[in-house]
Amino acid sequence: MTGLSDSFQRPIDYLRISVTDRCNLRCIYCMPSEGVNLLEHEDILSYEEIYHVAQVAAELGISKIRITGGEPLARLGLSSLIKMLASIDLITDISLTTNGLLLGRYAAELKQAGLRRVNVSLDTLKPDKFKFITRQSDKLDDVLESIEVAKAVGLNPVKINVVAMAGINDDELFDFAAKTINDGWHVRFIELMLPVGVSTTTAQFISVTDIRKKLEQLGDLEPCVHGIGNGPAKYFRFPEANGTVGFITPVSEHFCYLCNRMRLTSDGKLRPCLLADDEIDLKQSLRNGASSERLKLLIEEAVAKKPLHHNLAEGYMPKDKPFSQVGG
Ligand code: SAM
Ligand code: SF4
């Protein structure tokens, strides 16, 4: 097999890069409301360092990159990083996951820099609930506006990620489904993962099976033969809907056997798995002037450490870093 593959023969061609641990929101399932220990600026990788890692990773077989965070658009000059990454010939797809607050402002320049598509995280269509879930912002309208701007500048498909939570937003499942029918939205429901120390409980977990049962009260969900992404989501469509409904089941049915990704944390560690603590330090080597060959060996070492699957179902969550640092 050519390119990069792990010890279980899974091809690895996708790198998720967290560009910051900072965020302008404090979503209840992701970050504590206060007391977040933030990294110093010098501890996060510079854009030049990220570019160097991406270039070497591309030579090994990485062809797709997703930029995430924290909130990636909270870091200044993100378009310049996108432009640098887009200049790497072997990288064929660059996407972004964002909370959407600042996307409207930057969408056009991001597109021009080479970004292809975006995922916007949005868990409610109600302003008061938006403030409750994000703990910070009453700017739901800015996110809704950003979604339209992103579509208009061609960052398509714009996918909307909804973390489903019983008793919090499960009364809005039909409203999101209606958006796929009336407005062509691509909505993906994600099962809540329960990291220790964040303000959600097992009582708020709702499985994709239950979400699907509820949605089917609206009409048949027809499987999309050709998915709209290359990730773990399974896609469906209501009859005559332009948009799609996707389901992501990190908890009830893990998709590790399909996992093709590695993660670069904002502080320069390469993580084989979102839900395990193992990581390989690239920052130190970069700053000690490591050659590209040395970096390649480190990347291959990290890939070789990819576990067969995570152990979320047994209650195991990584201890040392929150999602906002790893890039969920
Ligand atoms: N700030 C950006 C955003 O919210 O899209 C990017 C980073 S955020 C950590 C990436 C994704 O992780 C978001 O879609 C968010 O909903 C998801 N996420 C964070 N914590 C989660 C949890 N406990 N369970 C499920 N998804 C979670
Ligand atoms: Fe910030 Fe995204 Fe985490 Fe919400 S999910 S707190 S927007 S990093």
C-alpha cells in the first residue's frame, strides 16, 4: 500500500489542525465556564511551523486538512495560513470547523485563500437557548448570517453540526430537520461525548437511534447513496429535500475502523486519537531545527501508535487535554 497507513492497515490521509485553544464561546459540553488555563502565545505553533508540518505530512500521504480549535477564527490572520496550506500541491482539500460567530466577516477572504468548505457548529435556533448553551453570546443572528454568507461565497457544502442533548435541544430536532427541507441545510446530529469536568451529564445523552426514531415521524429518511463528505457521518434525506440529515455516533457505534485521521494540537503535539492521551511532540523538534526526514519519522511513529478503537463506551476519556485544545 502506498501513502501512510497505521498498524491496522487503515490508510491515513487526513490531518486535523487545531490552531488555537482560545474560544469566544464557552459551550456547556466543551469548556468550563471559567478558570480555563490558556496556552501562552509562544507555546502554540506559529503558522510557519504548521505549514512545515503540513508539507512534510503531505509528502507522506496526507491530502486533506481540517482547521479547527478552540475557535480557529479567533486567531488572527487565519486566511494567511489557509493560503500557505493551499500552496502545497499534494493537499487537495482544506476545510474549517467554526462556531460561525466570525465567519461572515472572513468567509470571502478564506474562500479566496483556498478554503473549500466549512462546518458550522450550531446547537439551537432559539436566541435564549443559544446564550444558555454558549454561555457567552446572544449573537445567534450572526451565526445564521454567517451560514448564508459562507454559502454565497461558495464554501459548499456548508454543514451544520448539532450536538444533541436531551432536555436542552431535543425539542428542536424537527426545526433542524425542517431546515433540510425548506432551506437546503446539511444538518449533522452528533452524540454528546461526556468529558470529565464539563457541565453536561449522562442524563443529557441522546443516542442517534432515538434521534432518528423521532425524525422519522416527519417522513421517511432515504439513505444518500453518495455521501456528502468523507468522514464518519451517515447521510439521509427527507423526500424532496435539497438538504441532508447526517448522523455521527462516536458513543453508540464507534467508527474507529474507518478512522483515517491524525490530529495536530495547538501546542504542537501529534495525536493519533482524539479520545486517547498518547501524543508525539513535534514542536520541540521543530524548534530544535529538526530536518524534514526527522519530522517524517516522528509522524510515522505517531501513526503507528493509532489505537484500534477508543474506549468511550467504557467511560474512558483523555485526561490531560480538553477538546478545545485537541480540536474536537
Ligand atoms: N470552535 C469550533 C466549533 O465549535 O465548531 C471548533 C472546535 S469544537 C471543539 C469542534 C466540534 O467539537 C464542535 O462541532 C463541537 O460541537 C464538538 N464538540 C465539543 N465538545 C463536544 C462533546 N462533548 N460532545 C460532542 N461534540 C463536541
Ligand atoms: Fe468553543 Fe467550539 Fe468548544 Fe463551543 S465547541 S466552546 S465554540 S471550541
